[in-house]
Amino acid sequence: MSAKQVVILGAGYGGLEAAKTLHRLLKKRSDVEITLIDQNPYHTLLTELHQVAGHRIEPKGVKVSIEHVLQYTKVKFVHDKIQKADLKNKKLISANHEYSFDYLILAAGSQPAYFGIPGMKEHAFTLWSLEDAQKIHDHIVHMFQLASKEQSPDKRKEMLTFVVGGGGFTGVEMMGELMEWTATLCREYNIPKEEVRLAVVEALPTICPILDEKLSKKVVNFFEKHGVEVYTNTPITEVHPEKVCMKTGDVIPTRTLIWTGGVEANEFAKELGLTLGKRNRIVVNEYLQTVEYPYVYAIGDIMEFKENGDVLPALVESALQSGKCAAQNIAAEILGTQKQKFKPELHGVMVSVGSFFAVAQIKGLPLLVGIWATIMKHLVNMHYLFGIGGFELIWDYIYDQFLYKA
Ligand code: NAD
């Protein structure tokens, strides 16, 4: 009898957690093979991309070798890009290979959503991959280089104006980095600090609406204290190479819009013939199985899981917990035990605004602001890294964050 094939597509937070859980539960079963497929040989610490974009850490600081994470497990890692899937016939297809599976976990994550805003896709930067972060980084340096030689005051102003569109967590964390780094760049390029304009533009009445109102206000105060303009109730309606237009009629002349206005499921989700929910997320049942195929599970940002009518937010915790649950349910099917319903339990959120200021809202703790929240965020990051790769990854983190200056 050939071995049962369990395949996980995507080595993000959810996919890695699923792989490790499957190994733990099925390591003694020689008749089960577990394969993790990803288009990159590394796992990206997506929550820290802003630090690469803002020159706080090197790109290697958000890359974790998948081979390293899986080194003592029975999980086989395959570095390949899946282009198509035939879920009915249980196959994933790449340019050169076909992968058969008995169980599949779809964990291909999310991508920026543009909501059809004219010019957004063409002219804005996004922050949802390591390449995105590096592009932003290089562009900002380029803008300072150009501005330092520019004679026209209007063009210089455009070059030194940096706009973040969307005041969710990604946008706030990105602006926190810009605030710090542009001050350093001003010194390097001999540009007066007053010439730099930083703006966060948010469609809703408040930035980071998920946060407790007090924390959201703290973030706004911190930004304003550091000269960042915060626009709320101001949807961006159009983007041009040299300006951003808002519904209010205001226009900001700039060559840099970083779009952090929200995410949708990876476009791969649309090709699968599965039931999709809002923003193309794959609808799953209480066991995280897709509607059409009980042997296909979806987890993390690509899934739409509803609890009491509310969609579970696309957070790292949601990905980790759904990854674990899907893996447990597949193991239960193989071992002939009972599957468990998914019962997510979110413990809170932490948002950094530069290196020394953060806000955190964690279940069972008072609201944290400033350096305490920053420390908490580092501890949570290190806890995660220890869980996937042991002390070696913690040491790398400490080196990247505190000892090496990018
Ligand atoms: P988001 O959807 O959380 O926030 C996007 C923001 O953009 C919203 O506030 C929205 O109102 C605004 N927006 C949308 N259209 C706009 C327009 N036309 N003009 C101006 N503003 C507009 O997206 P995100 O911040 O990229 O986060 C995506 C997911 O990742 C979320 O679930 C988030 O919680 C999670 N995340 C978590 C962390 C963390 O925990 N530290 C960090 C980053 C992202």
C-alpha cells in the first residue's frame, strides 16, 4: 500500500505550524508522508517587514530557513511554485511537477487589495513581501538622493513627501519606521528636517479601529508629536505618479504612496473552484474543511472562518491556531480518532511605532504603551522563533534587532 500523502501549500505562519503539528502527531507512522511546498526557501516574518522597509534591520532579519525549521522532522520541504490545482483529482501542478495528495492544507496567505482605486496598483508601493519591503527601502534612499540634488522647490517637495495610505496596523508600523529613518536620512543628505512631509491617510474616522480607543489616540498623539500628519475620514480615491487624490478634494503631491489599505486572499484562491467569501477568502466549516472537498482544508489569511457571524481577522494568531487545528483534524482522520471543531482564542495585538514606542492590548493585562509594549512585542517574537527554530533563531533575532545596525 502506498503512503498517504499530506501536502501543505505555503510556509507562512499557518503552514509551518501545520507542518510541525502533523510531524508531532504522525512521526511514528511510516505510512504517512508530509510535504510542505513554498515558492521561497524561507519563511518570512511578515509582521516585521516594516523594519526592512524602514532600514531598521537587514532583509535577512525577516527570513527564516524552512530547512532549518524542519530539520529534525519527517516533513519534506519542496521549493516550488504551484500554478494550478486539480482538487477533484487531488493534484497540485507546478511548471515541472505534479504533486498528488490525499489531504491538502491550503495556506497560501493573502495579498494587497486595491479595491479598484484608479492608479493604485500601478503607482503605489505595497508592504506584503520581502521584495515589497526592499523596493520601498531602495526607493526612499533614491528620493533623498534625488532631492539632495534637486533645484526646483516643488519637485524637491514631492520627493520628500511620504504618504502611507491606510491607517491599519501595517500602515501605522510603516509610518513609525519612516518617522525615525527619514530623520537619519536628513542628516546623511544634509536636508533640513522641516522639508520632509509625512502623512497617514485613513478612510475611517479613526486609525487602527480594532484597537481600544485610548490606544488608537496614543498612536495619533505620538505621530502628531513627531510631525506626522494624520488624516481620518479621508478615503484615497485616485493615485498618480506624482500625487495622491482624496475624496475630500485634497491632493498631496508625492512620489511615494505606500498602500496599506487592506488585504484579500492570495489570487490562487480564485482558481480553485471553491466557495469564496469576502475578499476571495475560501469558506471553511467548523473543522476548517472547504465546502466542496472534505480532504482539502484552508487556514490562515486565505480562509474565511466565521464565528457567531464574525469573520476571524487575518492575524498571526489566527493563522497559527487554524494551522494547528487543521493538522490535528487530518491526523485524527488518519489515526481514526475524533476531529475537533476550531475554537480560536485570540490573545491580543501589539503594534510598534518605530523602535521604542508600541501599544499592546493583551487579554488579562492592562493596556500597554511605550517601551513596555515594545518589550512585549520583542518577547512575543522571540517566543515564536524559539518555538519554530530554537535558541539559534533567538540569537539571530537579538543580533539583527539590537547588535547589528543596518
Ligand atoms: P487593514 O485592513 O487592517 O487596514 C487597512 C486600513 O486601510 C483600514 O483602516 C481601512 O479603513 C483603510 N483604507 C481602506 N481603503 C482606504 C482608502 N481608499 N483610503 C484610505 N484608507 C483606506 O490592513 P493591514 O493593516 O494591512 O493589515 C492586514 C491584516 O494583517 C490585518 O488583519 C491586521 O490586523 C494584520 N496585521 C497585524 C499586525 C500586528 O499584529 N502587529 C501588523 C500588520 C498587519
